[in-house]
Amino acid sequence: MHGWIILDKPLGLGSTQAVSAVKRALRTGGYPKLKVGHGGTLDPLASGVLPVAIGEATKLAGRLLDSDKVYEFTIRFGEQTDTLDAEGEIIASSDVRPSADQMEAILPRFTGSIEQIPPAFSALKVDGERAYDLARAGSEVELGARRVTVHDLRVFASSREQNGFARSREDAKEELESITLSAHVSKGTYIRSLARDIAQALGTVGHVTILRRTKAGPFTLDHAISLDKLDDLAKGHALEQVLLPLRAGLDDIPALSLTPDQAGLLRNGQQLVGIAAPDGQCFAMLGSTPVALAEAKSGTLRVVRGFNL
């Protein structure tokens, strides 16, 4: 049981609670006690892909935190909240509503390398305190701008049809109460901030009403299961059916086949010299058994993260 279980996290559940649900499932199924951790926080008001690492896969969870993500999110125009989502109190309002044409025209401004100020209600630390704790206590939270990358930003297909993007030019000039967008973003990108900034650039205010993550690193909704499915499989002692191999978290890393002697040296923390591998990270394997995430440089291979398998 060393690998990944990908949850389709429901609304109202935090990432830590989702990890606890996987731990309970392992106990219910009678599996050995193993480390469990998640590969990227997902707010309770967000749903979607949450990779949960089990056993030796927890050593790779940090890579998921650094990976790109894809989200679908709905912006409701006319009201801004203090949390930038539907949970908060309204702090600003506007009668201005953008048109479909204006929306299409503004999106390129938010694609590529951009600067954004994270929400006050975020997990970032300010003087050792979580920003959201300070904000909830009524303190004024000032966070500096950070540079992030929005690889792709577009109107979500169903929203495009519903809001006149694929209909007549007259429809495209009608005012929008809300819009659903799809965004492929780098680590550290706050979708709530992106929604706030898009609304402001359109001369109005807005907040996120729906947020769903559809991809985290290599994992998509095609891999994800519901908590009910998780519970059913645990009761049937069949979690192996949905456990993805440890290797699945490194689908962008080439594999490197080792001899038994080479694997033994790597497992003892020694470097391998004279390895015919291109420079960069690789997934060192002994047959079908993962040995280490390793890095090759000038024919020398060293361990980045070793696996006890």
C-alpha cells in the first residue's frame, strides 16, 4: 500500500479531514499502519482533485505542492466579500456588469507571468501567525504581491454556451451576472485573488461562488473517487483497486533501470559513478521496484529521495 489514492474532495471538508478519512479507510480495511499525507491543500469551500499519498509516496508529496493545478471557478459580479468567496461578508458592491465581449478581451491581461496579492484569508504566515487567523480576529492583514504564472485562462465551455459566447453578437453584449472560467496555473496562484482582479479590471467587483480543482500535477478527475466509494472499498478490503503506484506521482520523470548491485549502493546512500543517464532527475528502479528519486549529473547518480521498499 505505497502509492496514491486520489479523492474527489466534496464541499465542506478540509484537506486534513480528507487525509483522516483515508486513514480510517485503511484501518477499516485492515491494512498496515502507514504514513498518510496530501499533495496540495484544497479549501473546504472547494471541491475536486486531492491526491493523498500513502506510505513511501508521502516522500513525494512535496513535489505535488510545487506542481501546476487546473481549476474551474465561477465569478459572481456585483459583490466583493472579505474572504473573496461565498463564505465572507460583503465589503463592496457595484451595479456594473461586464459583457461577454469585455470578458473575452480582458483574459489575455491575466495570462502569463502576473503579480497578485494573496487573500487576507489565506494560510500564509504573517509574523508567525496564519493570515486567516489574524483576519478572523479582526486584524488588518497586509500581504505583499507575488509573481505567479497563469498558463491558460479561458471561458469554460458550458458557461460559454449559457452566456452567449457562441451565439449572436447582440448576445455577446448582454451583461453577465456571473461567468465560469478554467485556469491552468502555477503553484502559489490564488484563484480567489485572480477572480477579484479580473472583476476590478472589468470596472466592477466580484467573488468566487464555485471552485473546483480538476487537475493537480499528473492527477485528474478521471483518477478520483468519492468518499462513499472509498468507504465501500475499505469495507470490502479492496483499496488496492484504486491505489495508484508510487510512480504515478512522477509521470514527468524518466525511469532508470538499475542492477541489483547498483540498487544496493543507492539504498546505502552511496553515489553511482559512470552512469549512462542524461543530466536531471530520474526514477531509479530495480525491476518493478522503486529504489529512489535520483539526480544524474555528468555521469554521477545521487539519491534525492530514497524509498524503503
